Amino acid sequence: MKSLLALLSLVALPVLAAEPTLYGRYEYIALPEIGGEVLKAKMDTGALTASLSAKDIETFTRDGDEWVRFRLATKDASNKVYEHKVARISKIKTRSEEDEDDSETAAPSKRPVVDLELCLGNVKRTVEVNLTDRSSFNYPLLIGAKALREFGAAVNPARRFTADKPDC
């Protein structure tokens, strides 16, 4: 009976998850599938998905599947065209300026989402990334909550660039 109780007490123990890796509010991330580009990224727990700054975004059909071609819309980006299979189309709600006289809400924008390999520190993961022109923002890559979970990441907003340069 004692051994049965001991066994039951072991079974009842919770499984401890791995501790998350702590990153800063901003980190360098490499894009192995996009010419190995290294971009400054904003780690944003308030956003759900990751977003990459792209321009000339054009969807097309190849062998019955939906694909997208685009160029990076980043400072010092080459003019190279990249093509990726579309994982899905996302509907993104954009925040509008608060205006008491404006009771209309902005319609959500539709963005192509691709599965991209990202390298953060020495960790490489494939995450969903939507494509949109972020050239008016300070950071061309936004890492949202879904991608942060993929990396097992926690964010300390008081820190910056805590991970070494990407090395995957």
C-alpha cells in the first residue's frame, strides 16, 4: 500500500515547463530564408502575430497554391524579390486615432502570412509572419505573442538587445 501511495504522489506532481529565455524589448533577428538579413525587431507582447516590413506585395497562384512575392521594405534593403507560399491570409485590426467625433471603425486589413525561419540568438524557429509595409516604423520586424511562445521567450521591457547577434 505504501508503494502505491508513493507512486500516486509521483503521478500527481506537476510537470515543470522549461523556464522561458528572457529577451529585451528590442533584439536582432536573422532571416535565413530572406538572404540571411539581420533586422532589428521589436518584441511586442501586445501584438498577436509577427509582421515583416515588405513592399510590392503581390499574391499569385502556382501549381494550384497561393504564393506571394515581395521585396523587403527596410533601410538598406536590396531590390531582390522573394517568393513564398502563403500559409493563410490574416485580417488585422488596425488601431485608429482616438477621436470622439469619429464613430466609424477602420476595416481590418488583409495581409498574406508566410511561414518563415527566424533566428534569435542561437535559436531557430519557423513562425507565421504577416507581410505589410512597416517602413514608417522604427523596427522593420515585429515579433508578436505567438512567435514569442515559439521561442519560449519572456520580454523584459527595460532591457534591449540582450541576445547575442543571431548565430543559427
